[in-house]
Amino acid sequence: MSNPATAENSGPDPRWYHLRERLLSAKRPIFQEIRDYPPQVAGCDLHFKALAEQRDAICRELDRLDALCTASRRELDAFEASSAFLLKGG
């Protein structure tokens, strides 16, 4: 029988790391496109505003996943199913 205290201190489930890397991979092109966006248009451009909304949404998803660092596999499955940035096959 394993010691529950040891299990709790073993760190996040490897799946958590995989989900986090997938979110970070989805985040990179959004942030890169924002960095490369022409500054003279950014204040009024609808595409830029959509990029900013995506940026904010993926940051919220990363925060939500970070709060689940000690979550069970079932909780990680529920997170993955609810995340717009973690579509199956991604």
C-alpha cells in the first residue's frame, strides 16, 4: 500500500505537463502574430482585437490548468474536453 503523503508530493500527473505544453504551443503563434502586427493599425483593427481576445483566453486557460497541477486524471480529462484550445487531435 502506498503512502498518500508520498503520492501527493510526487508532483503533477505527466498528462498535466502534456496538456500544458499543448496550450503553450497554441499560445506561441497568437503571441507571435500580435508581436508582428503593424502598430499603426492595431488600435482600431478588428483582427487585432480578436487576437487580443485569443491571447487573454489562452492565458486564462493556462491559469485554469495551473490550478489543476495536482488534479486527478478525470479532472484533467474534463479540463481537456472543456478547452477550446485543446481540440482532439491537437
